[in-house]
Amino acid sequence: HNSIIESVYHSQPLEFEDVFQKCKEWAVQLAPYIHPVERIINDAADASKTVIIEGAQGTMLDLDHGTYPFVTSSNPTIGGASTGLGLASNRIDVVLGVFKAYNTRVGNGNFLTELLDETGQSIRRIANEFGTTTGRPRRVGWFDSVVARHSARINGYTSLVLTRLDVLDGFESLKICTGYESQNGEKIRHFPGNPATLSQCKPVYDEFPGWDGVTAGVSNLSDLPDGARAYVDRIEELVGVPVDIISTGPHRDETIMIREVLKR
């Protein structure tokens, strides 16, 4: 074990007794904050408190419903809220689907709308799409409504949050993937369950002219450029779920609230 630690981390191995004593100290300090999470969550729901649960990663990295084998080891879909927190599914009132106005992916796996040209490089540069820890460039592509519809069906979104719309300011033209076409010319609107089938598909696009003006910092829907509004409306139509929130920048006030998401 010592040789592995030394060769991988280029450091001297830790002494067991030192670590054990620290863990005993931490246990005393943390004990008051450790309780059964399912009891806390359900007690809050019983008291009609608002409970916000944030999912990590994304649907396509889900162990069961994602692009297996290029997935994570858990369920970042809505089912993970029940299995992870002990919260019954009928206690979840609102499910927000958070999508970027374009697509990104980390790691390998099929990514049909991936942009390997200057447009992709521009989006990556403007949006700073690089891994926070590793600095690795994220893969960038056009918005894929096939993936979005699959995600909406799996998770049962009540509304969508569209982020980073401002990144697309200034582009001459934009595309949204509306479906796939198989090798034999078959039109596909639903995400294929077979990775082999997916790898043989190509995306079918709607193309939009870029918009004049900027969306960056806009907080009122009426102030969006017409082209940006048409882009958002098309995403809403293709996914089949209303876009209730649009983020136009990194700050709290750079947000368009179209509808109250917690009232259903």
C-alpha cells in the first residue's frame, strides 16, 4: 500500500494512528449534525415547509437512463431524490429541468450535435466551458431537443430553466436539433436506447438567424431581441415543457422570471 501512495501521490504514506485519532476528534465535532436525512426531509414536508433538492450532473449520465457505458455510478435523475433521501415521489410537487441554451458534455460517449469547428471553440471560449478542477475543455454542441425530450419524459419536468442564453449573442446563425436520421433514412424523434443505433444517427436541424442586440443582463421578457425570443419559443415547443426561467448572466438579477415555478 505504501508503494502505491508514494508512486501515485509522490508523498509519504499516512500513519494509521494519526488518521484514526483525527477521525475520533471529528466524530465528536460532527455528531450533533448527523441525523437520518429521510426524517428531516419528511418532517419538513409534513410541516408544509419548502424543500429544495438539487440534482448533480445530468440525465444522460444516469446509470440506468443515460448513454451507458459513458455514465456515472448513480441516478442523477428524479428517482435519485427518492432513493437518496427517502422521499416518496408523490411528495414532489415541482420538478425544474435546467438546460443550457446549447449543449455540453464531459468525457466520452455519443454527442451527435457536437461542434468541432470555430463555432464550438467560440462558444467554449465565451462561456468558459473548461473543467473547474482539471481545466479540461468541455465538449460543446447545439441544443439537442431529442435529449431534452428524453430528459423531460424521464424526470417529469413541470417547467424548464434555460441558462446561458447570453452566450449565443453575436452569432450569425444558430441551430437546434429537432430529431435524428438513421443510417437507412428513418426519422427518429425519441432518444435511441441502443448505443449502437445512436452512433449511426445524424442530427436534423432547424436553423435560426442570430439576433440583433444582446440578451446579456436582460431581466424582462419584453426586452429580449425577437430572434432570441423565437429561439426560446422553439425550444419550449420541441421539448413540450414551458420555459419559466431564463438566465441571461451569472448574477441573481440577470434572470427573466416568466412564471412562478412553485405555484402549480
